[in-house]
Amino acid sequence: MSDSVAPARTKVLVVTPDSLGKRMAGPAIRAWEMAKAIHTVAEVRLVSTVAADLTSELFPVSHADESELRSLVAWCDVLVFQGHTLASYPWIKRAAKIIVADIYDPMHLEQLEQTVGMPEERRLKAILETAEVLNDQIERADFMMCASDKQRDFWLGQLAAVFRINPLTYGVDASLRSLLSVVPFGIQDEAPVQRAHGIKGVVPGISESDKVILWGGGIYNWFDPITLIEAVEKLSATRDDVRLFFLGAGHPNRHVPAMEMVTRARDLARQRGLDDRVVFFHDDWVPYEERADFLLDADLGASTHFDHLETAFSFRTRILDYLWASLPIVTTAGDTFAGLVQEHGLGRVVPPTDADTLAGALESLLYDDEAHAAARTNIVEFAETMRWRKVLRPLLEFVVDPRPAPDSPLTLETPRNRIVNDLRVRIAGMESSTSWRMTAPVRAAKDLLRRPRGR
């Protein structure tokens, strides 16, 4: 009999500032799926700092106030967090723990749209604070996750700006994937099962034979439901069975402010006489475990947005549900998924704010059986590459063998300031040495280090 003892499993704490419950938005869903996957390789606990009434037989799920969070952080070996967690609890930065930052959501780009209409001073303050929140976590994290290769290029620029790309991190891994890896939003491993109709034959005005276009998530200011409504209006002039259903007119997290775009979309549908006849708004947020009832009642998934910076680096999580339910997709050009839809034949890609082209794309996928079937076949194949068990692999590999970053910032200084200060000390020592001769590159470095920050 062997006396060897199995190594202790890593203790992982996953923290989300989103509500964990039957009705969950993207950040909470992502945290939930991360915890489920981590459970297979480590000991895990899932915590919301807002609210939690979700339960799991596999691992503890809870809401934690600051006192309880301190105990949980003390318990864990690795902390995985999202959003404003580090800003809300700055003492976490000084904890001797390995920290994973989930930066799949470029919040500062969203703020550019979300704060439109604010007084200039408030808007500037909100966007600056969000950028600082992200810089803070980027400077502290031992490992980071983003949603796409395009996002990764964006975040690498931000990492370079705060000196996380340095000889220490580069020397260990010249690709820097051990510091920043791509971990997209994923697709549920289990196939969707419809237990009851959510739309067809249930919603007044939508029959079982109607063609349903689904908007499968929240209506946020950086989206363009207006052009979609206009396109559906055009299509309904010749196709009297077309219906547009907005699944998420509300939001499950009380801390997410009401969006102006919701009001604009409702007003347009009402003014055009489409409300509750061609265009429908579902006011409540659909429970996570019941969303298949709605997805499988749809014939098409739509995602339309404007041509701006948020679009360029976004990762539309609602499209993952379309893939899960094998729904052909019509989306606006410009984001990561538009490229995937085009490359893999998952549906149609249209220019921004072009209602005529959008109406044509919707019609071709709704009423051309051959085109619809071809898109579904391609989606079934592509969806396998996006399962949670596959996309979360870099995170699982990290928590099995967690390690502090080569430039680990477990001091009160940021990595940038700590390394710069160390260079200052070294240069001062070299200046005092009689055998040292100042070369032009070192003289330039010395001058740079002596220059006041902010110039």
C-alpha cells in the first residue's frame, strides 16, 4: 500500500459584483459557469457582493458583506474577480493571494456611451474613474482573462502603458499568454431543452406559425434597436407573420441604471403602431434555467449596434445563446462576432444603421428554407468550439498550478512604480561607482526617470 498523500486542491474564490439568482445577466452567468468548471479541478466557492439566492450541490454559493468577504479571501489561495470588486474592497490588493482579473468587459468603453447626456464634468469623472478601476486591477493581477484575440491586442496596449509588459514578464513568457489569456464567454455544455413555450402561442399577438426574430438580452445605449425596429417595420409590409421580440427590457441587477435606449425603442414602436402587434417587449428578465423556452421559440437571433469604439472591442454574449439554440444570426458589422458569422456562415452581417439591407438579410434567413438550414448546420459545428469546458481551459490550467506573476505586486507600490524606483536605486549606485561610465542610453534613462510624472 502506498503512503503517498494526494496534493491538496487549490482553494479558489470567485467573486462577482452581479446578482446570483434565477435571473442573471452576463457577468453573473460567467462567474457561475467559471465556478462550475473550477469545481472539477479545485475547491471553489462562489460569492456575490450584491445578492445571491442561487444554490449548488457542487460548491457553496453566497452573498458576502465586507466582513464575510475578508474571511473568504483569507481562506482562498486564488481569487478570481470581475468588475469593480478591487475598487470596492481595496484591501484585497494587499492580500498575499494570487489574483485573477476577469477583464472580458471593457467597461471604460461602455461608459463612453452610457454617460452620453451627462454634464461634461460628471461624464469625464465617470469615465476617468472607470479607467482607473481597470488600471488598478491590471497592475495587481497575477493572471488576466479577456474575451477575444482582438480584445487581447487592446488590453496588451493598456498593460504596456502601466508597465506590466517588462523584462520580468517578457523574460518568463515572450508571448505573455501566461499573464493575459483569451477566455471567451462560452456556451452551456448541455443541449437546450424546451419545457414550455415562452413566446409562440403564449404571448398575445404571436401565433405558433409566426416567424420570430429574437433580441436575446438587455437593450443598452451602445446597441441599435432603432434600426432593427425600422427594418422589421419594412419587412412587415410584405410579410404579415414577422414578429420582433425583445427578451430583456428590464435588468436583474438593481445597480444597473435604466437605459435611455429602452425608452427610445418603446417610443418608436408605439409611434409606428407596431407595439404589441409586430414588436414586443418582455419586461421581466427571463430566469437563466428557463431561457431555452424562449430561445427555441425563435427563428432568428438579432444583434444590432452602432459603429463606435465600444463595438470594435465588444464580445456580444447574447450571441452565445443564439449559437446554443442553433439560431441563425443577423448582426451588424464591426465587432468580433460579425467576423465569425461571416467566416463560418452562421447568418448575415449588415452595415450599421442600414434598415433596408437589414430587412433584406432578415427576410433571406427567415423565408429562404435552404439558407436557414445551411446556417443552422454551420452553427451546430461551430458551437462545439465555444463550449464552456473548452473556452475555460486557460483558467483551469492556471488554478491547478497557480503562480504569482514574475513582477508580482505584493507591495504597496504598483509594479510600474516599484520597478522604476528600483531602477533609480541602481542608477544612483552606478553613478557613485568610480569604474562606471555613463553611456548615452543610460543617460537618457536617467533623465527620463528624473522627469516628473504627468509630463
